[in-house]
Amino acid sequence: MNYPSGGQVPPIKDAEFADRIKTIHENLEKYRQCGFVDAYDGLSLRYHYFLCENPVGTVVIIHGYTEFSIKYEEIIYYFLEAGYHCFIFDERSHGHSGSGVEDRNYNHVESFDEYAKDLNTIMESVVRPNCGGGDIYLYTHSMGGAIALWYLHDYKPSDVKKAILSSPMVVPKMVKNIPIPIVKMALSKYAREDGWNAPFRHTSHFNPNPDFTTSHDCSKARFDHNLALRLSDPNYQNSGSTNSWLRECLRVPEVIPKKKYLSAIPQEILLMEAGIDNVVRTEKYGKVAKYLPNCTHSVYPTSRHSIYNSEDSVLVRYWNEVFEFLKK
């Protein structure tokens, strides 16, 4: 059964969110199709997709670090109402996808290339066989933005026309602004002593009582909802990283924000920057936007890292800009 799209809808107001998201979840269950597909190395990847009536295109959502598919149901609802098929999957070591290490509290990759390979697997095995052809668009957040750029550069998909990079993690910001060379020195020492698959000694752990005022969100209702989701399922509580994941995270700024690399990506890009971001170094976005051949750079001065979880007035501008970009 396909979703009966009604046209672009205004973003849900913070005061209404708690009640509305329950109804949205119940309604989406009628149209959800999900399953598992094997990655290149046999690791299982959990996917979800929703098909709508009379589609105008297909959106593939790529979530950020320590996120998971169910967290994006509000966003899936917006895209379905606007007439877009919607696909999303749990990245490796996230949600209900497989992990390369036994302890699921820690995110792990052997190489950042694995994320792009997984996205390509989803595109080849799930998206293209089910979307019915037509244009494909990527909607990404944080680490998902880095994955999208990696994928667009390496796989050069001709049917992917545009990509939205919301607070993309092209240059991560270290805790307490510790210089990256110092982090690399410590990482090298810990890896020799503990192994690359071991947790990084200073990694974060799941906090069941986080402080909203220091979070990535400006919407308290969305913050509370996402915390409830994490508390409801241990698979949604990954927070730390292995030595290998951190090594690969530190490799991203050595690869992506380079002129030769970005100039090889022809797709239209919308780069959306949060003005108050404690996760990525946004001062690097100017060069990223300059090096991408077809990039629009938009700044949200009052938003924290998760712009899609902002206050009401910001969300109106944010979603209008997203859909104007897709339609133009």
C-alpha cells in the first residue's frame, strides 16, 4: 500500500509535537516496508522504506553518528506528504544493523569507505529495485553528509541529482578543542596497547539523563522524544567509538574538504550550516561550498548542530528551503 501524499505540510510546532509524532508513527506503520540486506562483508544492514502515490522523486536519508532510522519518522512524514518515496537504513554499528565489534555501545568501522560501500549496497539492492526509477535525492545529517560526499565521489551515481547536507561532518571538532595531532598521538598509543577494535579510552558513554541545554537540539519536545526512543531500545544507545572509528573519523578532513576531491562531485548540493555547532568546524564550510561546483550555502545563526530539531520559526525556513531546493 502506497502513502496518499497530500502536498508539502508545515513543520510541526514544538507544543504539538509530542501528540503529533505518536499519530505519525502509527500511520507510518501502515506503509512501512523493512528488512535486512547483507553488506559487502556479510554484515546485516537494517532498512526501511515508504512508497507514496504519484511520486515526484525519491529521497534517501543518511543519518548521523549515534542515530538510527526510527528517529527520522517526522522527516519521513514531511517527504511522503510532499510526494517523495522515502528510504532510510541503520548504518553499521547503529540501530538494528550489524556491528564489527561485540559491544554495541561502540561505533566501529575498519575504514570510512565502508559507509560509502554500505550506502551503495542499499542503493543497488533496495532503493533502485523499488523506487520505480526517476530522480533520487539524498538528505543527510552530520556524519551522513560526509558519507554522501564519499559516495558521490567514489560511485558517481548518475540518477542522484541533488544532496542536502545538514551540518555535514567534513571536519570534526575535538572535545575541549584538543588539537588533532595530540589526539592522533594518544590514539596511536592506545591502539598499540589495546588494539584497534578496542574502545577509545576517552570515548563517551550513553547518558540516560542528558542535559537539554547542552544538547544538539533547540526543540525540547523533539529532544525528549528522541531520548525516550533511545531509552526504549538498547540498540539505540550506542555513544562511544572504537580506536578504529576515531582513526577513520580523523581521516575524513584529510580527504573530503580538498578542491580536487570536491570539484569531482557534479550534483547540486545544499549545505546547511548551524550557527551554534559544537560537533563540526563550520569555519571550513566556506571552502567546501567554494570547491563544490554546484553548491548553495545557507546559514542558520541560532541553530545548534541538529538544525532539523530547531525551534518553530527556524523550522519553517529550514523546510521551505529544503523543498524549494528539491523542486527548483
